[in-house]
Amino acid sequence: MGYYILNRKIIIKRALLNFLLKFFLPTNRMVLNLSQSLDKSVSLRQNQLYKTYKNKLSLKKRTYLKYIA
């Protein structure tokens, strides 16, 4: 999933969850399913960010080593 699609899904799910928590208990099945879905989306996004960070870091190391050698 792309960066913007995943961010948009996270924003929508978070807003919906906040709205539903005003009217339903946190133990409601619908709220629990939405919360779990939001957790999955957030973990996917964190994984994307980590991969991007590692990629940029390895590129910097390769460039640095190229200039040293």
C-alpha cells in the first residue's frame, strides 16, 4: 500500500474510532474490530517508515565509503 493511502486510512479510522467511543463502550465488538484494524494499519505504516529509514541510512553509508576509498 502506498504512503498516502495508508495515511488516509489511518486518519479515517482514528476519527471514526474517536467518534464511536463517545457513544459506545470500549468493549463493544464494533469498536474492538475497528481498534484492531487501526493497530494493523499503524504497524504497517511504522514498518514502511523503518524500511525507508534503513534504506536511506545504507545509501549514506555506501556514499560515504565510496568517498573514503
